[in-house]
Amino acid sequence: MTTVPSKDLEWFTNPSPQRDYQIRFECPEFTCLCPRTGQPDFATVRVRYVPDERCVELKSLKLYLWSFRDEGHFHEAVTNRILDDLVALLAPRSAVVEGDFQVRGGIRTVVEARHP
């Protein structure tokens, strides 16, 4: 394998910082582990943000999301962690991260975290 999971997010300079525009990503293959049972949780993670001076680099985002695969996280915690890490890296004008988790124990969970 030529790539490995990583928590190192990277950015590049926004090519149009004078304009408000929204960037959206959808990752339908997000996985992490239930912190209580160790069983896998599957989710679609959606990211929407309005950049200021920085944009997230996509390969680093892919490797970052992949890095949660073998870690135990509650749905609420991992969704907020992703938002916190993106806000710390990018300082966006606004951002939303949605974790849309598949059914576990008969309950489907959708967590939406917002900045500001």
C-alpha cells in the first residue's frame, strides 16, 4: 500500500478568498469502532464549509477520515472532533460536519456539528 491513515490534515491557499462559496465533501465509507462493543460503525460523513484563506487538501482529508477506522468513538464525539480539527486547520468562515451513522441496535443516528 502506498498510503497509510494519518491525522495530518493539509491545506492550500484559497484561490478566491474575496468570494463566499461553499465546498462540500461526502465520504460514504467512514468507519470507526463502537467504544463499548468494539464492533464497527459505518457512516456517511458530510463536510460543508465556506473557506476564508485556506482550503483542505483532499488526499489528506481522505487519509484523516481513514485514520478513525480502528479507533473507538461515540458518534457525537467523532463528529465534533472532525469539525474541531477542520476549524483549527482552516479557520473557515463557517463549517458543518454531519455524521450519518447506519442503524445500530435499531437506531440510526445523525449528528450535525456547526461552526461558528
